[in-house]
Amino acid sequence: MNVQDVLAAQVKEAVSNIFNVTLETVEFQPTRKDFEGDITLVTFPMLRQIKTSPVKLGEAIGDYLVAHNQEIEKFNVVQGFLNIVLADAYYLNFFGKVKDDPDFGKASVGEESIMVEYSSPNTNKPLHLGHIRNNLLGYSVSEILKASGKKVYKTQIINDRGIHICKSMLAWQRFGNDETPESTGLKGDKLVGNYYVKFDKAYKEEVSYLQAQGKTEDEAKAEAPILKDAQEMLRKWEAGDAEVVELWKTMNQWVYDGFEETYAKLGVDFDKNYYESNTYLLGKNVVAEGLEKGIFYRKDDGSVWIDLTDEGLDEKIVLRSDGTAVYMTQDIGTAIQRVKDYHINGMVYTVGNEQDYHFKVLFLILKKLGYEWAENLYHLSYGMVDLPSGKMKSREGTVVDADDLIEEMTATAKNISEELGKLDGYSEAEKEELYGIIGLGALKYYILKVDPRKRILFNPEESVDFQGNTGPFIQYTYARIQSILRKAEFDYSNPIFEYSLNEKEKQLIKQLQLYPETVQLAAENHSPALIANYTYELVKEFNSFYQNVTILGTEDETEKNFRVQLSKAVGDVIKSSFALLGIQVPERM
């Protein structure tokens, strides 16, 4: 039970004993910085039931609390606010319980289970900067939900079928000369992506030629021979043509192998991959059932729709007139399949904000179909990521390749680390590992510290700054703490329950106390930004402590032991919170 719950019970007891009044609720808030106190009771709402002045009420309750709770040292009343000063014993008891708890901040796993979908790329090109934000958000939210006490399954649905992949396949057949990732030394996703670009180039040339022959732009785009050949290839794939299916499997595997390399570099993983080639027929039987129940209706041309105008949305097609599924149909079927596969209570979809409307419709349809778990669906909607122009070379001026960005971040970390000159005594292998940890930490923190819904302007050099609200600044503080622990060549493990805390120590413990509720809040809001910014506040508090008190140099043994314990606990929480963001921390920097 936290201090607020204990105090609430005691305030109710005080009011009952002194005024013979039963309170339903009690309101607390943090004490304002310009007043003495750790937690403040707001007495105004009580005056509706108790006929006295706010100051007299506050003093009566304050006297009762001091008399009945040894962890309350004193109090003061300012108008209708009772500012309570907690005794050092309270903070020391809390710290003694959590300082060596490896799971501090995390809740035990309950019955609720949830699936988080992220990444979900197309198989015709490499992952790009937008995918990086998607992957970092999805992975981090998965870890935060786990820490909040939920069972979590991480998944992606890979868009491995359709005209886009046929375009790459056709271009490879025409222009590829049988080249492979092995023969070219290219990652498979890069190789396939190159052929998608080659298709586009050939297509544009054909469109220009047809326009020169007198066709309109729309006619030329529809009649270009290379597009017609790609459409024919898609028909053959859908009909199960052996040669087309074999090429499709081969080229998709090249892409999957390439994706796996990028995922490994980013430090993200999945429990289950779903493939659109296996799910694109799902949902059609659900539409048939929904028709019978009157949830959907059929138009004269045979297409099937749902009318959501009463809910402030639109009419939405769920089956074309030729009986083929649209994306919405697939998403309905896939959601139902996932619940069957994993018996989950809800799902989180990590998808850009251009799909906000799609998910409103999807969730509403699933509710109308009567699925209870549809109440627990969440669209983790996020904004675009932009780069300052000229910072990095981008393909065709629009897409920033994920692998290139990761490489760029490592190189930036290397340049800045070498300028700072703090790596004496490191082997080349240790340096390279450290550059990777700093570079990726900078990238991840810069992206995750921003509310997911906001658009980001990502500046690689700014993100690797060793000062301010950055990943490397926090990593450096962690390394500083590990340095203190290496120098503390004595046993500092025994708990300390009698000690007079100074203000810096108390503030640091208060910040540690906020970690468990921050984890829960971040889970409720699906927001890694809350964890990132909590960690930054903790690090700022530690650096203020570090600059204002002597840790290893103090003569008082109890003081020295306690301050090393406190430093270690802060380091443990930094490591724990950064793990929720998917960020590593170096033992030295």
C-alpha cells in the first residue's frame, strides 16, 4: 500500500473520530515547491460536510496524523491545504525495501494478455525511417505493457502479395540476369527494392511513349504493357502458377533475410509473423454471417457494405461486387484469427496516423459483430519523421533507408566520442561496440521521448549530444554511476534505517518512488515518452546530487554506504527504464 492510500485511510479515521463524519474520498496533491512538505491534503471538499474553517480543519487532521503515524514528522496549514512532512524513517523504509529488488517498478504478470502489432512492411523494398519509428514504438510499448503486468505477444503482418511484389518480380525477370543477394553482395531487401525502382522507371518510359502516340495520361497509365504484364503475373499467382509462385517465394525470402538483419541491428523481435498471402481470404465468412444478422447490406451490384453514418463515420465497403475482399475484410478476419490463436484480451496496432479513419471503422465493425475483446483494441497512431534536408543521402529524395540511418548514427557517435577523447584504454572492438550502443541509444531516445502522435524532425547530430535531454547524456550518467560502484571496494549492502537525509538524497528517493506509477501510466497511455522523460528527470536529479554531496570521499561510513546504495539504485532504474525503451546502457564511456 502506498503512502497516499495509508494517509487517506488515516484522514478518514481522523474526520470520523473528531467530527463524526464519514468521508467517501480524500484528495491529495504534490506539495508546491514554495511550501515545506512532501504531500498535501486538500481540505476544501470536506467543508461541505464539516462546518468549520479550512485552517482549523487542517490543523485538527494534522495533529491527529502526527499523533498516530510515526512516519509523519510535522505539518503546516496554508489556507485550505494541509502540507504534510514525511519523516526520514518513511523514505528509508521505502528505500530499504526496493534498493535490491531486480523487479522494482514492474508489476507481477496477471491474466490479461494483449497482442502488439508493429513493423508490418511490404516485401518490395527495404525498411525506411518511418518503419524505424514504427518498430521502436511497437517494441517499446510491448515491453512497457509487459512491465505493467500483462502477457504480451509481439507480431507483424507482412504484406507479401499483390501488384507491388509482382512489379519487383517482373523487373527481376526482365533485367536481373539471374543476380542474387549472394552474387551481388547486396542485402536481399535492397536487391528486390532496386527492381521495384527499375519497374517504375520502365513503366514511366512506356507511359511517356504512349502519350507521345496520342494517348491521354490516364489511358497511357492503364495501357502500359509492363503494367499489364505485372497484372497478368498477379492473376497467375492467385491461380497458383508453379513458376510464378516459386519466384515469389524466392524473392520474398531474400527480403525476409534482409529484414531480419535490420531487426537485429535495431534490437526488435516478434513472437509471430502473419502473412497477407495466408490472411487475404480471412474475413469473407464473417461478412456472410454479418449479412445474415443485418450488420452488413448488399448493394444492387452485389458488393457488401456497412453503414456507420449514425456513428459519425461513413458507409464502408467490405466485399467487392466480384466477391473479393478489401483490406478491411482482411483486417476483420485477421483480428478474429489472432484471438483464436493466442486467446488474447485485446490488441494494439502500431500504424501511422494516415490510417486513423481505417481503425475507427475496423474497431466499430468488430464491436457491432459482437466481439467483447473489440472494446480493448487500440490504434497506436504516430506522426511522420522528417530529416533536415541535406543531413543524409536519401533514395529518390524521399525515402531514408533504415540501414543507412543506423550506420550514420554509429558514425556520428564515433566522431563525437573521438572529439571528446574519453576512450583511452579501449580496444578497437570495445570502441566499435560502444559506438553502436551510443548511436542506437541516441536514435531510439530522440524518437521515443516525443509523444507518438507528434510529427518529429529528426536531427542525427543533435540526438548524439552528450548534454541535455538525449540518450547519450543518460547513458553517460549510468556509466558514471558504474564507475562509482567499481571504486567502492567495500561492502555497502547492509540496509540503513537510521540516517538523517539531506534534501538532495530525499529528492532522489522521491524520484525513484515515481517509477512504478510511471510504468503504469505509460502502459495506460501507450506512451514510451513518459518513460523517457521520467528517466531524464531522474538523471537530472542524480547529477544535482552528485555535484552537491560527497559520495566516496565522506568520512562518515554510514553516509558513504547510503550514498553508494542510492547511486546503485538510481543506476538500476536507469537500466530498467532504458530496457523498456529498447536501449542498452554501457558500463563505461
